Amino acid sequence: MNSIANDFHLRRAFPEEATALSQIAFAAKAHWGYPKRWMKIWKPQLTFSPKYFEENESWVAEINGTSIAFYTLQVRDGNAWLENLFVSPEFMGKGIGKRLFLHAAELSRHLGYETLQLEADPNAVGFYERMGMHRIGGRHSEVENEPRILPIMEMKL
């Protein structure tokens, strides 16, 4: 595996980089080959405001001052919730997502949570299973009358 996981710097997200992080989220989602019309529907969900990064625990991976990935950690029902984990497509498969996930899990433990949960894109289930998560349910969703089930996953910390 071509790993650059040790070549990047991990730091908190800055509100003023909301546009750049939104572009990473959009590119990462588009990487899975979803129809362009679906991507247009999802654009509001993948567009983050500066306020979002002010209000949420968010971390960025950067190389040479360029943001390449990020995650957001929230709290839901008393559990740590990984709300976003997006890696720029050109950096996928290089260990960055794994390092971000492990950082989120360790931060969750440090903050006193016993469980980490998330709602996964169906294409990312294998990644999260390799990280030690397992499926505990699903949320029914629909895009253009096409039903989808978004897996809800968790791991004990």
C-alpha cells in the first residue's frame, strides 16, 4: 500500500476554510460514481458554513499547508458520533482515512465516551468494518424515488 499516513499534519479545522472542506466532501462523495443529479441534490448536505466548524469538533489532515481530508465529531444520544469523514479522492487508499478514524476514536475515548457511532455511505461500510465497527441498524432514505438504506454502525471504545 502506498501510505502517506505519516506525512500529513492533523489539526483543528478553521471556520474560514469551510469552502475548501466542502469541496473535499463533494469530491469524496462524487468519487463513488453517484449520478450527477444526485450530487446536485446532496450539494446542500455537503456544503458547510464557517459556523459549522465553529460549533463542531472538526479536524483536518493537511500536507504542505493544503487540506486533504477532515472529520467532524458530534454527540448524539450520549454517544460520540462521527458526522463526517471525507478524504480527497487523490489521497484515498493511502492510510489517511484510517489515521483520521483512529484519531476520532481516541478523542472520543479521551472525552469519556464508551461508544462511537456513525451513519455510513454504503460504499464506506467495508472501511468502517476494517476499523472495527459493526452495523447496528439502518436509516431508510430515498433519492429520486430510489430507496436506499444507510447503515448505522458503532464500535465500543
